[in-house]
Amino acid sequence: MRLYYRLLTGYLILLLIMIVPCTVSIYYLSCIEKVATDLAKRNVELSTTVEYLRGVLPSIEAESRRYVSLYREDAYSAFLKLSSDYKKNIKKIEEKSSGPVLERAENLSLQLESIKKLVKKAHDSARPNISHGMPLLSSHTEDQIKALTSRMLDDLNDIDKILKQDLRDKTKKVSESTSRAKKLTTLITLAALGLALLIPWLLYKYIKRPIDNLRAGALAIGRGQFDQAIPVETGDELGQLAGVFNDMTRRLKELDQLKSDFIAVASHELKTPLSSMIEAAKLLNEPMLGALNEKQQRLVTILNESMGKFKNLIDELLDLSRMQAGLSPISRSPANMPEIISEVIATLSPLANSRSIQILTDIEHQGEKMHLDRDRMVRAIMNIVQNAIKYSPEGEKVKIILRGVHKDKKGVASAIEIGVIDTGTGISPEEQDKIFDKFYQIQTIRRKGGIGLGLAIAREIIQAHGGKIWVESPPNKNDAVTDGKGAAFWIQLSL
């Protein structure tokens, strides 16, 4: 369940990453919308009020001047109504304004009060002339009213300009806020996108690493390497699987060791009586024991050949067991690789001639002498070449290549490759990693005989020298004897 919870956590984090940019965007857009809505509503109301006051102001001036000049009661009533309504609208401006707008609104109130006082003074002090029906006030009052309304109009114009400038300033701020919100949303979205890409990659690495370890362990076991333990990095299901895999590997190693010990002990115990049997068979050919008839001689020959093969098998098993147990160390000394190849060819020429097979050589690298165990290297290469001769059709060719690889700028090689290319039926990809295992044989090899130890011994010798060995089937076109046919066994050794 731990793996499930970790995957669920990763999914929830991804979901959160998707939600955060949307939430931030919605929040900022809501704030900007509220500011813009309040600004628009306030400015519309104030502008409407200012326009109304500018429209009513001429009527106030006209009614007040009509009253003080003509002393008409209807003019006085109209003035009182208009001034009261005007005062209420000024109050609206004062309530929703501050700074210069509030200052001018207060001036409007004072100027309106001044006009009201003039009109009231005219109302209180008027003594109409009965014969003419005219008030006793001078025209100076009318001029004062005109001047006050003119100043009120100026204040209203100033308020209108201030409101328009304020609207432009606030609009600019809203635009800047929108731009900042866009940038912030973009940055958060990019960060969320980066995290959305990073977290699945981290989850992939978290899951892939133990799976790769398990795969590497399985491949190592498939190659017969039981010493490679899989690191247990977590306590979840993958870690538990790695632990079970390590337990299985330890058990397989124990079984492999028991098998190797059994083979070593059995081979050693068989070697002594087998030597006695071989000596006894040789004595049968001695003249002092009497002549053998043709049938007896044939049976003794078969007996000697069979016991010779049996002895070679036991020797190979013992050598392989010693090498795998580290009881047969490599003894290095200077040796020349072209000379080793020549020795192998000379030794196997009779076998090649018996099957009419021609051994070709492509010795590109002469080089200096290498430090290696000459006898064992001869044996490793001989095992490979012998297989190539054995599994190539009669009358065909086998090619041996020696070349330098990993060259520096001056053309000096740091390693050599030895290739043995045959013209046989080839090896399937599924079996190319198995043919170096002990006792493993593909069907074609089984029909040719052998017990499957030659390549296993060659691999142990090459790996003991710090090199590597592999097979390619079919060989590269430039290396093949016949294009698309056969197999190429390669050895790589550091110089």
C-alpha cells in the first residue's frame, strides 16, 4: 500500500498544481473587477450629479434674480425648492469624495448658502411699493447672486475635470493591476507547468530505479552471477520485492556453490581411478602380455579414446571450478598476441585440414607485447577457434581478426579486439547470452557433440584478464566471411 499512497500523493500534488493558477487568476480577476466596478459606479454617480447641478444652477440663478428684482412669490418658492434639492446633491458629492473634490463641494455649499442669505435678506427686508409693486432692494444684490453662481459653475467645472482625471488615473492603475495579475498568473502557470513535468519524472525515476535494479539482478542471475545483490532503497512493495529477490539470489548462489563443489569433488575423486584405468588399458597393448586379436585391439582402442575424452572432461571441470573459486590465479608475463594466434592456428591446422576448412587471418595490430597468462590465453582462443572450425560446413572458411581499438588522436590504441568469424548456421538472439554458460548447448551444437564447457572456460579466462567476450550473429558485413551468415566471437583486452 505504500507505493499506492505515494502515487496518490503525487497525483494530488499534480491536481493542486493545476488548481493553484486557476485560483490565483480568479482571485486577482475578482479583485480587479470589484475595483473597476466600484470606480465606474462612483464616477458615474458623481458625474451624473455634477451634470445635474450644472443643469439646475441656471434655474437657481434665474429664480433668485427674478425674486430680488421682481419680488414674485412663486419665484421665491421655486428658489427654495431648487436650493434644497441642490443642497442634497452637493451632500452626495461630499459623502463620496475627498481631497480637491470635497473642497470644491464645500465651496458650493457655502456659495449656495450665500445666495440663500441674499434671497432671504431680500425677502425679510422688502417693502414693496404698493403703487409700483417693486422691492426696495438695489441691483447690487442681483450682481452678487450672478457672481456667486458664476463661481459655483467654475467649481462644478473643476469637479468635473478632477473626476475625469481621477478616472484616467484609476483606469491606469486598474490596467497596471491587470498587467501585474497577468504576469503573476503567467509565472505561476509556468512554475506549475514545470512542477507538473518534474513530479511525474520524479515518480518515474522513483519507480524505475528499483525496477532497473531488479532487471539488472535478473540479467546477472541469467548469466550465472549470483554475487550481485539488489539494493533495497525503500520499504514499499518494490523494496519488499527486492528483498525477496536477494533471498532467492542467495539461495541460488548456495545451490550453485553446492553444484560446483560436487563437480569438483566428483571430478577429483574420479581422476585417480580413471588414471589407473588408462594405465591398465595401455598395458593391454604391451607385447609381454600377449598379442591381441583384431577385435580385442579395436575394443582397446575404443576404450583408450573414451577414457581420454573422459579425462579431458574431468580436467576441464576441475580447471573451471578452480577458476570460478579463485584458486587458479592468472600468472602474467610478456606475450605477443600475433604469436599466440599463430600457435593456435598451427595446433588446429590438422582439424581444419580434415574438414577442408581454410583459416584466414586479418592481423591489423602488431603492437607491443602484452602482460597476460600466455598458456591460458592460448587455451581461450583455441576453444573459440576450435568451435568455429567444428560448426562451419566442410570446405568453408574461418577468419581470425586482430585489431586495435579506442585509438587516441595519434592513432595509438588502448585496447585490442580479437574476432573469430565462422560460416555456420548462426546463433539466435535469445541464445547469444546463454552460450557462455556451463553445459549450455543449442540444438545445432548438440548434434555436433561436446559438453558445452569450451566457451565457459574461455569466458572465465578472458574475464580473469579484465577483458570481455561476446558474440554477434550474423557478423558485421565488413567482418563476415560470407555476408549474412555465421557468427562472430569477439574478445576485447586492454593494452
